[in-house]
Amino acid sequence: MSKLVTPAQLVADAYMYANMVQASNSFVTATQALRLVNLAASEFYDLLVAARGHEYYISEQTIAIVGGTSRYALPADHYETVSITLAWGTDQTEEVNDYSSIRNRVDYLNGLQWSQWNDKAFRLRAGFIEFLPIPSSSVTATHQYIPCFTDMTIGGTSFDGVNGWERLISLKVAVDMCMIAQRDTGDLSNRYEAEKQRIQDMADSRAAEHPAQIRETFPETGGGILSRFLP
């Protein structure tokens, strides 16, 4: 379940773990501590994304594909694409896979036609998604993606620590603060590593009755309707 923690609380916890006093003349100022909190939160966010399981932070974009246009802008907060599907009509949803290499691009430009269930693919290009072959008709695409982490500000949006995961951030910052002060970090580093391992072990098990599966697709570059799950 959601567990919101304010940026100010993350900073305060870091000072507490580091056994430092938060004051205007602190060795590590509150502004510097917040900077360290955002760096640690970004690292922590990467850990959650890499750990996968059920995508807790997922967002969605709708793309109105039109004939003659192959490239469409990615969301400003795009970090990692999870899936792209095309809605041709009721119960007619088609998954689009990415073409594996830029050298495969010509395979979708020479002779292939844009139509439902025909071979097609996408590729991320800088701030755009490119669909090939070049679309010749309109269809609505749904882009599921992981948004990038946004730096926190004091008094701003809270961090969702879910199940006490925010402790990892504060422990990491406390380790950094002690290193800056040239103090021993042994105990703090051990606690940080233990908390990091706990999250790595737990992140894939958020849906305990739905273990990770291997997804096999036929043919390898498309054909979503023929996809199947193997236990």
C-alpha cells in the first residue's frame, strides 16, 4: 500500500541516522542533504524499476497515429517503455514489438504494408517513437511506460515509500554525510546494504500468487496474438 513520506522527513531521518544535528551551521547543510536525498532516491528508483515485478510506478500515454506519419513525441517524463498496443476496434488490440536493431529498419521499409495484424514494429529515437512500416491509416496506440524520477523539494510532492522503502534513501544519505565528514560508516553501510537486499528480495514478490513468467512469442518479431506464457 502507499506510504507517503515528505522530503523534509527524509532529510530529518538522514540526519538522525548519521547522528548529526540539522542546523544553519551544520557540516552538511539542509540544502546539501536534500540534494543527496534526490540522488539517493534516483538510485533507489532505478532499483525498483530494475527489480520489475508488477510495475508500481507505471504511467500511460495515448498516441493518435495518422497515415503518413511514423514518428511521435515521447512524454516529457519518459524513462523506459513497457509496452505499446494498437486498438483497431472492440476486442481487436494488437501488441507492437520493437525491432531489435537499427539495421533491421530496412526490413520494415521495403514492401511491408501497414495494416492490422501485419508485421510492424517500433523503435525509440531520441525523444520520439518511430512506427514502421510508415502508417497509412489511423489507429489509437496506448504506450505504457515508466516515468523518470522527479527531484523532490521541501514542501513539494511526497515520496511514496510503499512498505518502508524510504529508509533506504535516508540510510544512503546518512552514509554519504558521514563520508563527507570523514567519519566511520561501517555500521551505517551494513544497515544500508541489508535494507537494499530486503528491497531486492521483496520487489519481485509484490504479487505473491503471480510468480515471474517467461513470455515466448511466435514469430520472434511480432504476432502478439500468438504470444503465450510459460510457467
